[in-house]
Amino acid sequence: MSIDITGVTKRFGDFVALDDVNVSIPTGQLTALLGPSGGGKSTLLRIIAGLDSADTGSIRIEGTDATSLPPQKRNVGFVFQHYAVFKHMSVAKNVAFGLEIRKRPKHEVTQRVEELLGLVHLSQFAHRMPNQLSGGQRQRMALARALAVEPTVLLLDEPFGALDAKVRKELRDWLRRLHDEVHVTTVFVTHDQEEALEVADEIVVINEGRVEQIGSPEQLYDEPANDFVMSFLGEVTTLDGRIVRPHDIEVELAPVPGAVEGTVTRVLRVGFEVKLTVATAGGDVTVAMTRTHLRGLGADEGSRVWLYAAKGAVTVAGTAVKETAVAG
């Protein structure tokens, strides 16, 4: 394992930011720390980096006890959401900074900077100043600077959080490709479930300072440990006391044994998808389907329908956590 976190607890006054956290992060993988704002994921990342210290517990990086080591002795690269750039230095100088303070030979620095700027597709901007770059380009420069010193571990704290949706999408695709090229153990913090599911090899779901579940994107989506994990990984609704995904609900216009009866109160068309709100005795249920499916069904506002979870659908007992279902 590249990073072993054992029994880590961290308090800020009365607030428990991390509560006995135990996580092993595999070498060479891209691992996401996913959870709501204030859940503890950034605190955990800062403790791995040595920027904060745990009240109890230990951190081992590549087999070395790093619990008491200062950040510069941990061989980690760190990229924050708001890129800390040296505004008075060119892009190339920003990337070279870590190498120069380590007194590396000049030709080695030049070669490494050229290689990294090529890797992050910024070669043609080497002599520009940071304020001449777009937000996405500045963040790629920050990643090149973090990679320059060949860290054992690369830590990214909401790296794309300050960027608009289109640039975020482009950058996360790029991060996945970059990781596949450099294979450095990478841990990134996000509250965006789509980002984590799309990019990560493994996801650690953190909520209220505790680890809720660890697994691959497929494991978390197909076998959520509890109602929180299921609710956090995408839109959910509650049908007959169980949490289910809206696209996993079947709709019939005639009674079906065991189905829940209701009335369609709203039909919302969003692109190719249609969302129905169905009033049932247990409360409103959201159902998602394609426009074609709805046309074939022939249901509309006011229609009486019967609902049931499709065969093989993932369901969890509990109440949908509405405010986190669409986080990110």
C-alpha cells in the first residue's frame, strides 16, 4: 500500500473533523475522497500532506512512518483548488521552482520542465505569465509544478472546483489520461459524485468525519453500504420505504401485485429524459424514463399508475437524503 492511515482522529475545538479513520490507499492508483462539504475529506488530505497533524493515529507513506515528518520530508505533491502561482514568474519558471530550490543541475531542470510542459500540453505557453493563461491552463501548470519534483504521492484538493462545468469535464478527462501516463499514486478530494465515478479507480466515501464505504466506482454504485452512500452517488427517490433510483422504477397503467398505487402530478421533460412526479400514500415518488418510453406508456398528468422497482434494481431501506443526492 502507498498510504496507510490508521486510527486518525482530528478535532477543531468541539467539532470532530475525523473520527477514527482507517484507510489504505493502493500504490499507483487514482483514489477519490468523496463526500459533502465539511465531511472531513480535505482535513484528511492535509494530514496526509503534513499540513495538519492528527490528534491520534498514524500515517505511513510507502512504508515510512510519516506521522511526525514535516511536509517537505514526505515527498508529496499538493495542488489546491485555488492555484497558488507565482504571478511574477513565467509558466516555465513556476514549474522549475521546486527543482531550483533543491539545487538540481540547470540542464536537468530545463529538460524536466520541457518534458512536463509537453505532458500537460503547455509547451507553447512556457514564456507566458500566469495571468495570460485560462483557469484550466493555470491548473494544468499547477499540476506540472507539483509533478516536477517526482513526488511519491500527488494530492489534489478539489482541483477543478473553481472552474466552470465544461472546463471541469475536459480537465478530469485529461487528469485520467495523465495519471495513466505517469502512474504516480494520486489522491483527490471532490464533492462531485460524477467526477469521482468517472475518474477514480477507488472511492473513499467520507461523511461527518467517518468512512462510510471504500470500493471501486462499480462496487459503490451496485452495492452501496447504506442509504447515505446510495443517496450521495446520484439521484434517488423513496418507494414504499426503500430508496431506489428513479430510472429503476417500472410504471404500469393497470394494477400489479405488490406495486404502489399513485397519481401522476407532474411531467417534466429534460432533454431526452422525462421525470414524472407520482403522488402515493407514502409521499411523492420521482420516476425517470425516456420520452419514447412515456409515449409508449401513454401516461400523463392525472393518470393513475402502479409503481414497482425493476428486477435487479438496487434498493436500500431508509429515506432519501435529498440535499446530498444532487451534491456537486
